[in-house]
Amino acid sequence: MREDILDYLNDNQVPEFTVTDQLPWTKDGEALYLKNLKVLYVDQPQTIQEPLFDTLDGGFGGNENTTVSIYVTTDAKILPSNYEAMINTVKSGVIETGISGETQKVTNVTTEYTADELVTRFDYNFTKFICNN
């Protein structure tokens, strides 16, 4: 899944922004995206299962939710001229990556200020129904 997202971002790069295959964190937990402005970092997928029902014969039905986060930091005082284009391109990736089998695909975008920098986080949320009998 992470590779599919990296492929999409590399194939649809926005001028002034680059994509790295590095994870957003060092082994010590330091955020690399805070050091390197205008570089998109894709995190590892995080998956949880939410049960919806159990059957009398031991079956199970539920949703499997997978979230992949993408981080990018820019100068908050002077946003790059292609900032909005980058936002739209990354938001579209949840649909355009070619990841299939999901019943729902959603992108959440949040921003926060860290000193004079604007950190933009994209959360690709994929939901699929799972069932065992």
C-alpha cells in the first residue's frame, strides 16, 4: 500500500515539492519532515479491525481500517506558489493510487503551526469489510 502511494506521488509531482521514500521519523523518533521543507514523507500503514457482528457458529464480520499518513512542512510566512496544487494532488491520491478492494476511501487533511512552519498532514483512510465463517 505504501509503495502504491509513493508511486502515485512520484508520478504526479508538483513543482517545488519532492517525494522521498524515507519514513517520516528517524530511529530515535525525530520528525524528518520538520527538518526538510517541501518534502513529502509517507508513513507505514496502520491497521485496526472493528468488529460489527459475531455469528453463533463462530463467524465474524467487521471493518478493517488502514491509515497511511503523509507529511509535508512549508514556511508558514511564505507558502510556496504551488501549495494548493500540492494539496489537491495529494488529496486525489486516495482514489487514484489504484488500491482496490476497499469499501471506502477518504482523505483527511490537517495543518498545524510549529514555530514559523506549517505542517500539513494527509491521512489516507481505507476501509474494507472482512468476514470469516
